[in-house]
Amino acid sequence: MKTLRIGVIGGGQLARMMAPAAIDLGIELSILCESEETASARAVAHAPVGDYKDRQTVLDFASTVDVVTFDHEHVPAEILHELVEKGVRVHPGPDALIHAQDKIVMREAVERLGLPNPKWCSASSADEVRAFGEKIGWPIIVKTPRGGYDGKGVEKLDSAADVARVSEWCERGAVLCEELVDFSRELSALVARRPSGETAAWPVAHTIQVAGVCDEVIAPAQDLPVQTAQAAQQTALKIASELGVTGVLAVELFETPGRGPGFLINELAMRPHNTGHWTQNGAVTSQFEQHLRAVADLPLGSAEPLAPVAVMKNFLGGANEDLAATLPHALATDPQVKVHVYGKSVRPGRKIGHVNRVGFEGENLVDVRQKARVAADIMSKGCDA
């Protein structure tokens, strides 16, 4: 019997969480891991270790699978183009993925598609950064176009005097300058698209960031105007279609009541995303199963929620280093909580897992959030949390 083989480049927790869905679908999942210590290294039978920036390593890995997809956006575009030229199925393809790899390219595409951008510019010198701040008013946000995530590669500049903090970035190439958006909350529009064009969209979620890291997600976003939610979903679907995205696409948004359609686009991710972890227990089809279906060009599953609300709470490395010892205590706090541990070594501030709690009919959202938070705190801080 022939088995479909999907190769994931990148051995983080996103690849790891694709493994159960692959087993259910009868898909053979291979993961190219950065080291034997990555989250995915022991999650699948075939997990070679290699450098995703090395051309031959990636070519050799791709030769063992039917489809290539990603745990992150950092594989060099020229390697991906070579894979496509050799006939390898790469999803998302390099022409789409560049919009998640390069934030300036993303802003240009959003503008070209007539979708809601914040005020922005590309700046190649400290003087140009300063001029942007003087033009639109301080403070401003400056980002490295490539490589930044979880708050890394992002600086808030309060005045012209702060520009020196990003002058080194400018010397290495253009930077992205953006207005500091006055928003009410952050949202995430998560969709999936397969190569044949079929799409699916989950409810728009409310995401809560702490120090630049996703801390909590509430899905669907509560009290979000219907027209804003629909416009956000349609925006994400338009991006997926117009840019040729295949797989899961997360469109991170700023909710801006009274401005544009009620939101501005923040960033894009073309893979399963932290803001979609709630789907594991709160939707008919999880983002991980959907991503595999999409990149394999299989019919997509329903993205309907299973309950009125679901809460995802991340837990980071903290005082507790013995996750196995505290797991029983976290699970005992509430039989409805679902704890997902990434198999990563514990380091302060590092994402090491999350808790999902579905809120059933008649349950109070405040209580649901608290139950997720209590379990997550125990995993992070220990039983005395």
C-alpha cells in the first residue's frame, strides 16, 4: 500500500503537533530537525537532523517525501525555488511564502490588494527612519523585515533620539517603519487553502500578547461586530487566494473601531500558528490536521467550533523544571482542561506548552479563562502556583 509522505522542515512544536493528525490520516510524516533536542525529534519515526539553510541537506530531505511544508518561514527562498524547479511539491510555495518571510514584501502586497495597512514605509537609513517619525508623529515601530518573531526584531521609538537604537539594522539593509497603531485588541483570522482552491475559515479569535509573546487566545473573539468578523475572514481568504497560499494562513490584525473595516493588518504566518492552537480541542478540524489536508490537496475539514467559546493559555519556562511531576496536579485542577506539552527543555521565557479549555453552554467565560490559567500556571511555576 502506498503511503503519502509529507516532509516538514523545522523541528519545533508546530511540526510535533502535526504528528497525531498525520497518524490519524495514515500519512507518513518526516521532520527535518535542527538538532536531536528539538521538540519534534522523537515525535515521528523519521526525523533526520540537518541545517535547513544548507541546499544539499534540503534537497536530500525533499527527495524522500511527496510534499514539503514548514514549521517556520526561514528556509532560504533560492533553495525553495530550486525544489520547485525540480518538480517537488512545496506548500506554501516560495512565491507565497516570501510574504511571510519579508515584512516589507508583505506590506507592499497588502497595499497592492487594497487591504487595510497601517501607515508604513521602507527605510534604508537612520535619516529615513527619522523622517518617517517626523512625518507621521512619534512614537513609531521599526521592524527587521526578516527573522523577527515573538517580539524579537521589533523596536518602539519614542522620539528622534531613539533612532540610534536601530541604526545598526539600517546598515544591514532596509527596515520596516510603521505607525504605532491605536488599537482596542489584537485579533487573528485563521484560514486554510488547498492547491485546488478550496478554502476554510475558523472564527476570528481574540489574541492577548504579553511582552511580544502570545499569552492567551479566546475564540471566537467576544463582542466582535459581525461585519468586522466577516470582513476579517474575507480579508484572510483574499490574501490566501491572491497570493497563492497553500496550507494554513494566520492573519494577525489590530482591531481599530471606526477606522477602515474595523481592523488593520499586522503580520502574516503561512503555517499553523500559536493563535490557532485552540482548534485542537475547540473545532471540528484542528489547524494541524487542516494544514496536512491542505498541503496534500485533500478535501478540507469543517472549521466549525465545537462549543460557544474556547480558551488557549500558553505556559512558558519558569521556576518549574519537572513538568512530568506537575502534570498530574495541572490535570487535577479541572477534568475539562487539555494540557499540551512540547517536549522542549525548560528555559525562562521559552514557550514549552499550552492549555486548552473549551467553554460549554452555560459556562461563564471568566471561569473558563481562570481554569485554563490555573493549569498553565502550575505547569510553569510548580504546584505552589
